[in-house]
Amino acid sequence: MSELVNTRETADATPSRAAAPAAAAGATVASAPEIPALVANAPWVVWPVGRREFYAVIAFALGLPLAWGALIFGWQALGLILVTLAGASVMYTFLKLWMPSSVRLQYSHVAASALAVAALAYPLTPWPYMVAAGIITALLAWLLGGPARGRPPAVLLVAVALSLIVRTPRRWPLLARNALLWGNARHAVKIGRYMWPQRHALHGAAAALMQRPSRALNRLYRTIWRAPHSHFAARQIQLAMVFRLPAPRMLFSGIMPGRVGCAGIALVAAAGLYLAYRHILRASSAVLFMAAVLLGFLIWPLSAAAIAAHSWRLFGGIWSLHAAQAVTLTAYELCSGDFLFAAVFLLSFPGMAPITPVARRWYLLAAGILAAFLQRAAAPVPAATAALLIMQPLAPWLDGLMHRRSWLA
């Protein structure tokens, strides 16, 4: 991959290959008299991905959901973010001092990678693990050749490995409304119904222990997958919506337990719009990935138990529910994992997907369907992040298989 990545490609813009060097050199496309008017008005923007500003924008956008995570999960989550960044900074400084001539690293690239790792972590992960995660993130960024090589970012491997190493409980904390930011999330009590209480309703505790919406959905599907159209299933869905799932306004407002940077759905979406405005995120890629995740939820069985039972007739089990129930539960699934976070932030990193447009579309379609499968199978890892990691070896193969051909060659 070259050191210039075209982040706004048009479908049949073959002349853009000739115009890219001029744009990279700071020339204005319209100023070249030999270029036709149609080409001169084409919407190219070429980002040199080795520049620090590219990753500084990603790090700035990551600050939105991370700030919300620190607010609702407390100072432990804030400390987790800071120590991860500190570990990455120490390793970056060490590498720069140890071999300054051979290290092609940008600090903004290392910082953005470390912040993404922190965003995918459990809010109460022990800090030594996060320091190690930051160090390993910077080290892997160096081993992979720096930001300009276009290789897969270290975020995927470190985030998935951290999820497998750190054992997470069934219930995750959410600070009370009057204990935000400075409340102790470890001082938490279980509550029987999904709500956002104040401290007096928790007998003085600072946080409530609740199931994540994704886990509550997996538990519901394990209960109803044999007969999703029965009266028993309808009763279980009603109970889950009343007691174990947040109200839709709470879900979209980000008032739910989850990973540090994945809970604030509205803020992640706002960051995605900002990255698309800065021509760093391909909006079409993010939309395609989310559409593929939705397609996966529509075709996969409701539970891993159905897959284990070889009940092929149960594929597409969500269609057995009533229309209103199916739409509501699918919306919960889309918003309760790391799907939107991966579509916005992970796909912003160069090297995450194939270069050629056709290969990239097939890659994102397969990755989204795989992410939905991992979610339904209750995998102990962030589903979208793990799916992109599993698909990484196929990216260069797809580029070679579906590279753009010319009739003039």
C-alpha cells in the first residue's frame, strides 16, 4: 500500500490515479488546464496517512465516547484510559531513544491506537493489565512498520487478547445519577430491575450492577429459541424488556453498562459524522458494515444452542417473532455491542480493509455477518473487533483476486 490513501473514491474515476500525485503535492486539481472539467470537479481528497494530523483527528474523535465512559463508569475508567496512554507513551519514547533512525512511528498514531484499546476494555480492568496493553500496542505498531505501511493496526490483536485474559463478571457497573465521574464503581450492588437510580435507592452504594443488554439478549434467546412463536416466548420477551433491558431512550443516550468507549451510542455516531466530514472515515464502508451486521442478525439462529443442535430450520429465527418484537430486539442488538464503534473508529485506521473497492465491499460484508454470528454465539470478546481480526488475513488475498483491471492493459 502506498503512503497515500484515497479516502473518497468514486465508482469509475480512473483519471483520479493521475490526479492523486498533484493533490498530494498541494496542487489544485482545477488549476491543471489539461484535466477535463468533469475530472476537475470530482470530489477527491487525498490524505497522507503517515502524517500525525491524520491520527490526531481520530484521537480527538475518540475523546467523545471516552469522556462519556469516564462519566458513567467513574474515575476507575478515567484512570484506565490514562494509564493505557501512559504505557504507550513510555514505550514510544523508549523506541525513539533506542533506535531513532529506524523507528518510523508517529506519536499520534500510537496514542490513537492506545485510546482505541482503552475504549474496548472492561471499565474495571486492573490497571497493570492496561499499562501492559499500552506498551504492547506501541511495540506492535513499531513491529508492523509504523502508520505508513498500511498494515493491520495493533488495536485488533491487543483488544481481543485483553478481553480473553481479563475475566469479566456477568454483571457490569453503572454509576448512580448523583455519583457520576467521582463515584466508586467497585462499590456497587445488584438491582432487580434495569433502571438508572440515585444513591439512596442503592442503600448508599455508588453504582448498580446490571447485565449488559447484549448478555441479557443472549440469555433471552437461549430461553426462547426452541419455540420463538409461542406464548411462553412472548412472555419472556415482555419480562426482558421490563426488567433486564434498558428503555430505548436510555439505550440511545448511552445509559447502560458496557465497554468504556462503546456505551455512548449517540457520541460514537457524532464522532463518525465528524470523521466522515474530515474525509478520514469512508461513510459508505461504515454503512455497509452495519448493514452486514443487520443481515447477520436476520439470518443467524437465535442462540448457539440452535447451531449446536444442527437445527438448520431455525436459521433466521428472528423472523419467528412478531414484527414489533423482532424490530425492537434487533435494534437492541445493533446498539449494545461494539458494532458501531468498530464501524466508526476501527474502519478509520488504514490497513483495516482491502484497498480496492470491490474487495473492500465483500470484505466488510463477510466481516459484518461474522460479527453478528460471534454476538449470537455469546463469544467472550468484542464481536465486531474479533470479526475484523479474523478477516485480516483475507484482505491482501481479496485485493489480489479483485483488483481493478483496465481494458487498455
